[in-house]
Amino acid sequence: MQISSKLFNQQQLKQFSSSTEELQDLQNKIASGENILRASDDPVGSVELSGLSVVQKQIEQYERNVGSASDRLTLLDKNLENISSIMIRAQELIIQASSDTLGASDREAIALEVDEMKKEIMNAGNAQDSNGSFLFSGYKTKIQPFTEDLSGKIIYNGDRGISSLSISESRMMETTLDGGSLFQSVNNSDGNKISLFTMIEDIAHSIRSASGGVETVKASGKAELTFQNNNPGTWSFDITGNLGTKTITVESTGEDPSEFAKQINLSSAGITASINEDGKTITLTDTTNGPITIKNLSVYGINSAQKEPTSFFNVQPKDGAGNNIGKMQKLYDNNQLPSSQLDKVVSTQIHLANNRGEIGARTSSLERQTDLLANRRLAVEKNVSDLKEADLAALVTNLQSMLTSMQASQQSFVKISQLNLFDYLR
């Protein structure tokens, strides 16, 4: 079978076109530095690159989430640190206000500073992150968690949700704290729970009322006791006479002092109690004319410091002739005393320290996760580089070889195409 000149030329041109395309592909790979420009270059490698690209994007998102989580936790810790500083200052003010040398105006100045602390804590509770989301409102991140009603009571508007971010395929990191529990549910020393705002209010109330009350009633030999009772129920107190200290417990139903006198006489503290003609006053007499003290008053229904004390003892020390010695002494419920607020402050500091410890543990975990993600990212980038980056030396060598081959082929084609029948007839 003979091959015509036309068919020969067509075949050679097709071959030249194919070689030119291969040369162009090689030139493109050299210029881009990539070994795979399209899926047909390496189908298996293309699939692997696609999978690695997905993993890269996931790792990048996890790294962004770790950064966001770290920023939020830093803000949380900073706000708790500020509240802890406020508590330290509150402790100092309580000790200062407990001094007998301070007058009512001095204590009022201290109480005003405590009032400002309530506003500072509320401001910390309404802290926001860089995106404007509230840190302590649970899942209701766009709702201000703490507001004050007309009566001055602080209301929590958030929920108990705790926001989280994914920091790996199998792990979520909590980036907020339960604002309700953090601010509204502090474990008190008596086993009850109290809010930070109520505790600050208690401190202010106790400081203001300290000028009118005493922590311990003291008299020598004789005293007259009356009481104001707006909290019927169980009253208890410690009374000390020449025979020691006894705890008195009375079920009080009103202004009748007879049950108080009865229980004091039964206590064997070395003190006799008799009711005066007015039917409201109890005269206390130590049997050896020794000192009389009363303290640790606990009144039913009073669990915190009151703005205006409702139930208390009035004790007027007397001499042997029945004359007043000094001024009237008021003994309030223990919760009204500034010294009693110190235990609440200590409990709050422990509460805050525990929450800060939790934040610290999360932050440390994020730091370790940052290192893990960085190592994963480097490993994936290496795999991508191994698959995608071209071996320039090999490509250049291959290109030179193809150019040489193509030039030889072109020269051969030129010589062959010049041959015809007349060349043989010469």
C-alpha cells in the first residue's frame, strides 16, 4: 500500500502539533512550578490533593476557632480578675468600717464606695467580646445579661447555656461561663447561696447600720432588755454570766418577754431575769454583780443584712441604784454585722478563684491544641508540596530532550517532503 504525499504531510503535522502541546505543558509546569495543572496530569494525585485541600481548610478553621476561644477566655479571666480586686477592696472597707472610732458620716462615705462596687460588678457582668456578643448571657449573646429594675434589684436576663467552639474533629471548647451561676449563685459559708449583688448590698447595709448597733452587748451587774419583734419565730442568742456562756433559744410570737425571761432563768448562766411593771422590759441581774454579755443573735427570717433592721434587742446597762450607765446598746441579727460579711467575701473569693482556675485550664488546653494544629498543618503542607510542586531539573531536562527530538523530526520532514518522482528520473 502506498502512502500519498498529502497523507504523509497530515500525519507529520498532527505529530508536530502533539509535540508542541507537550512542550507547552512542560513550559507551563516550569513556569508555575506545579507538577499537576489539571486532573489528567495525575488522576490519583489530583484526588489526593483535593482531599488534602479539604483537610487544610478544616485545620485553618480550627486554628481560627482556637484564636477566638483564646480571646474570649482572656476577656473572661480579665473581668473575673477585676471582680476579685473589687472583693479585696470590699474586705478592706469592712474591716475599716468595723472600727469603733468611726462615726456615722465616716461609715456613710465607706458605704457609698461599696455602692459603686455594685455598679462595677454589673458592668463586668455585661462585658462583651470583639463581636459585640455578651460573655455572660449564655446562648442569648445579643441580650444584656444584667439589668436593674426600679427597686434596685439586679435581674439576670440570660440563660444557663455555655457557648462552645470546635477546635478539632472530635473536640469542643467552652468559651463562656454560666453567668447565672457565676454572679447569682455563690456558695455562702452557711450553706445557702447568695448573688454577688445581694452580697454587696448586704455589705453596704451592714456598714450603714454599724453606727447604731454593737457586736456584743456589755453591762456590769445589771441591765434592762427590751426587743423589737417584726419576725415572729425562733430567736437564739448567747448570754454570759458568772457561771459561763449559755445559748438561749426562744419561740417568740410577739412583744411578750415572758418566754425570754423564763429561758434565761433556766439557762444556769448565773443571771436572773425579771419582768418590770410595764410588762415589756426584762431586768437582767448577775448573781455576783459580775459582767453580763449578750451576742450571736439570730432572728427567724433574717438571712441577710437589712437596709433598716426590723428585729433586735435594746439593752440599757444600769448601776446598782437603777441609774443608766452609758447609752442604749442595740444588738442586731448576726447577718447585720459588718464582721459577718467577711465570711461572705471570702466565699466569693473562693468562688471566683475556682472559676478562674477553670478558665486557666481551658487556656492551657488551647495552647496545647495550637501546637497540635500547627504540626498537623505542616504535615499536610509537606504532603501537598510533595504532590504538587514540580521537579524543575527533571522538567527542564525533559524539555531540552523534547526540543532536540522535535528539531530533528522537523529537519527530517523537510528533507523527505522535498522528494518527488522527478528526482528519480534525472
